[in-house]
Amino acid sequence: MRSSVDEQAEPLISPADEPLLSIDEAPPDSTSWIPQTHSPRILIGILFAIVFTTSFGAFLTGIPAMRLLEDIACHRYYNSLEGEEHRGFDEEIDEELCKGGQVQNQLNMLFGVLHFLGPIPGVLTTIPYGLLADRIGRKFVYFLALAGLLLSGFFNFTVMFFWKELPLQLMWLSPLILFIGGGEAVIGMIFYAIGCDITTEANRANVFLFGACAGLAAELFAPSVASALMIRSPWIPLIIGQCLIILGGSFAIFIPETLHLRISPASGMLVKAPQSKRDLSPSGKIDRSSFYTTVKSKILDSLQQIRSATSVLNSLPIVLLVLTFVSAPFAKHSVDLSVRYISKRFSWKLREAGLLLSLRAFINIILLFAVLPLLSKLLMEYFNFSSRRKDLFLSKISIVVLGIGGVMIASPTIGMTITGLIVWTLGTGFSSLTRSLITTLVDKQHIGRLYSMIAVCETLAALISGPMLNGLYSLGINKGGSWIGLPFYCLAVICALTAVCLWTFGWVSREKVKFGGRERGEMPYGDEYEEAQIGDFALVDAEFDDDHVESGFINEV
């Protein structure tokens, strides 16, 4: 039910300056009554406004939707009973009565299936819609994806509003609507594409970082506002949130089509790219085929690239780090589950438990903008850590903290559980730190292939993590007692396995290696390019230029 721009989202497309598909002719200029600017700063501000407003609306709907679904499942359960426990559809049922195993198991089944089906449209449509965005423009695909997302939300609202006549299981059909535009995955892809169009390589990372901050700021305030509004009715924040998503999404009308825009070095404003750059495909050939022929060709090329992308897995250190990304979807799905878990185990109302999401966002902001930068500075300036050694060290700390937090959340006391939630949040920088670390292991030419393998790993984990955690929660509810914390024990086990991969990577990286026929001793951690070759693997046929960009690839020695 929740749609948001993930605070630690990574680019779904390569942040290249050139479009993926060639365009024979630039779109003709058109006049519009809507004011549009070509100032990169103003456009970046508009993007931040979109991220904040839509994220605020999405977070505003999360807990109220969860409460409505719980209330509907509760009414259906008590209506099926006979005798004194029977409650009619029109009778009010206290929220505390909805924390029973039968009601919660129905919710676990509902959310588990939704978590499995939800990512599928994005997985299947990201490439075609990405090609379309590079063919006819970013905005058309963006508004198409926004329309699909809103229609899917409206469909779910309809099921909840007419719950007396319609079964909740109809919500499992809502992911089908996301094939219109591709849903959140495509919207995220378009945001990164527009961001790449209107920024330079030098400030691109900072722009994406502040974009993540805008999403965190929304998460900081929205759950508290939703909890206050839910006192009257959960429908109030639900409707307001949907309106904010529409409002925030519509801000994109003030952004011009950026497909052919590039920043002028002279003026710093966005100007149309030269015609020659539009006509050249990445291969350097003129592409005059029809769109459908191009899509077919591009999909075949993508399948070839996927096969070739697995060649990065010839390196044991890279395999070890890629496997660590399995933990990210489990941690993500644990967030919503923790709200329902605290509500049931400690008899909190959902709107009260939802306030912990604001606490989590606050800690996350401190972590990203104070704790991690400070630790990085201390390690590099006072302990002489190199960048890579620093990332590995902080990654190890983060995954251990995540595991400890998971165990503490499963504790039987509310104080220890909240403390565990805080500790767990302090480890959420793990994914970004590990991504930074693994990027140093390949040359620039093969980073796209590496990210493809990471995306595959995260996608497969996302498909199983939601159903698995909800299934374990149902099992824990049925067994009772401390078993109710089973999904968080599972999270701790996943973190432990991830830690094994990290420590094994650290051990392998210190083994003697061969590089260009020369023996090397223990590998010092550093940012020099040749240190990217670790373990019993190295780049072959390497020819370095002044920037240390090589023409070889990772192969087993």
C-alpha cells in the first residue's frame, strides 16, 4: 500500500549522459501556457519538491491503510462467529480485539502475497519503458507510470471502501494495473534519468543524496501527522495522502522535456544537445529502425548483456559482496512488519506504533548526515584508513549492529524492543557502504554489469523476503510466546550469514595474489586501481591509460 522513493535507492539505469536509444530528429519546440525553466538549480528544486510531497503522501497512507485492512479482516472474522462473540458488519469492534491470531494471520497472507506480486511489473517493464523514455521522452513515461500507480491505489481504495461486498483478496489484482507505466520502479528510473540529464557528473552524487534526504524528511513527519489524523478516522489521512501524491506528481509539468537537454559549460543553463549527438546510438551507428524493431533488438542485446554480466562472478571477492545484498530486502520488509508486531505483542494501537517510524527516520537522518561522515573522517584522518578499508570496516560494524538490533526487537519487553529498533536503524547504512566498496573492485567499463548482478540479487531476495517474513510471523503467532519474534530472529540469521561473507571477503583480500606475473604480499587497502584485483583473480590483458582505465576484464588467473 505504500509507495515511496526509497531513501537508499540506487540508479535503475546507467547514469550516462547519452540516451540509450538514438533519435533521428529532436522533438520540435512547442509553446505552452505552463511556465518552464531551463535553470538546473530550479529544476533540481522542483525534483526535490516532487520527492518530498509524494513521499509525504505515501507515508501518510501507510499506517491508516494497514489499520483499515486490519479492521476489515477483524469484522469479517467476528461476523463469521456465532453466539456472544458474533459482531455484525455495522458494529464497532475495539482495535484490541483485532490482535488475535486469526485476524493477524489473514493480514500476513494478504501482505505476503502483495509483497511477492508487487515487484513483478517493475521487473518486467523497466527495460521497455526505459527504451520508450529514451525514444519519445522522459515526461510521457513518467506520467504514464504515475497514472498506473494512482489507478492501482484507487483500485485498492475501492476494495476497502466496498469491503462488505468485495473480498480483500481482490487487492492481489492491483499489481496488474502497474503494468501501465511500470509503477514505482519506472518512476524511480525516470527520476534518475532526469537527474542525470540536468546535472553534471561532479555534482550528481550530491543531488541524489539530497533527494534521499527529502524522502527521509517526509518519513520523519508524515507518520506523526497520520497518527494524529487517525484519531478521527483512518480515511482522513488516506485521502489526504492520495491527494498529496497527485499534487506532488503534477509538479513535473513545470519541468521541460530533458531528453535532449544538456548543461552548457558557458552559461550553466540547459540547452539542446547538438543534432549529431542525438543521432548517434551508443554503438556510434545511426538507428533508423522502427521503435518496435529497436525494442526487440534492444531486448536481445540486454539478454546478451545479462549473460555477459555473470562474468563478473568469476571473482570470488565480488561473489561474496554481491551475496551480501540479499539482506537489504529483508531489512526493508521488516520495517512495516515491526509496526504490526509491536502493535500486537504490546497491545499498542497501530497509530501509536506508527510513531516509531518517525523515530526511525530521525535516527536515519542523523546516521547518514552526522554519524557515518564523522566516523569516516576519524578513520581516514586519525587512523590512516584508506577509503576501501574504511568502507569495509563500517560495513562490518553496520551488519553486526543490524543483527543485534533484530534480536533485540524480538525481546519480550517494549523498552528493549524500541531500543532494538534504534540499534537496528543505526545499521541501515550497510547497503550504501557495501555498494561503495564493491564498486572499487571493477573498472569503470564494467560497473554497469556489476550493478546488474546486484539488482538481480536484490530482486530475487525481494520476491521471497516478504512472503517468508510474513509466513514466519504467522508461524510465530500460532506457536505463541517468544516465537512471535521469529521473523526478526530470521533477520538476525540473514545478517549473520552476510557477516560471514564480509569477513571471508576481508580474509581473501589479504591473501597473496598475482598481478601481471608479479607476486604481491598482504594487500594494503587503498584506492589505487590495481588494488581492485584481489583474491586469486586479476585483470588480464590490462592496458592502463593516464586515468587507470583498463581494457581487460576480471578473469581467473
